[in-house]
Amino acid sequence: MGEIRATVHLENKEDRTLYKKGIIKKEEVRQMELDALVDTGAVMILLPQDIVEKLGLEIFDKTVVTLANEEKIELDLAGDFVLTVCGRTMVSDCLVGPPLCEPLIGQLVLERLDLVLNPLKKTITPHPESPYLPHLKMK
């Protein structure tokens, strides 16, 4: 299977709330678009430290992460931000990677937004059986 990449839009959630309350202007909402690797082996979202800082995200905790080579490392957790991919939106936190590392989109985003991957076409799209809204299982 080849790489599957996605364009994601990120917004600082606190800034977005302040804008909706009329406290700050729309152009003051810290936001950006970036290209991310969709990694089905990853659970969470990983953003580079420089992106976390540009978005003004607060580091609120730490966690231990097991890498593909079975090495265990400690990473910061930061949030909250609003993530939009394939026209679907969710609020999330993220793991903080080293500056300039590759952003990763993990399984939690795919599950929460009901997105499917097509390895032959190297695309990510909303699930065809739920094209308008994500469909989540609660059983």
C-alpha cells in the first residue's frame, strides 16, 4: 500500500470560541492548512512542535508512545483544536512531535469522522454509506 495523504485544516478552538463571542476578529483566529500522512498504525494525531506553537495550543499532559520499532518515548499532549478533513470536522488534542516532523493522522480521526481509505487510488473519503454525516457505532 502506498502513502495516503490528506489536506487538513486546523484552528485553535479557544480562538474560534472567542471569535464566535465577538471578542476577537476572524483574522485573529490562529489556523492553518497542512498536508498530513494518514497512518493507520497510529492511534492519535501527531503535530510538529512548531505547528503546535503557531496554533497557540496548550501543552496539558505527557504520555508514553510506542513507535513502530517498539521503542518507547515520552511525548507532550496539546490541545484543543478543531480539525477538518474531507469536509468533516471534530475537536481533538494531539501528540507533540519534534519541530518540522511529519504530521500524522491516526485511527481516532478516521473512526470519529467515518472516513475510509482507498489504497489503490491513494485517497481518503467519507464512507460511501454515510456521505453526509459520520455514522458512529454505539453498541
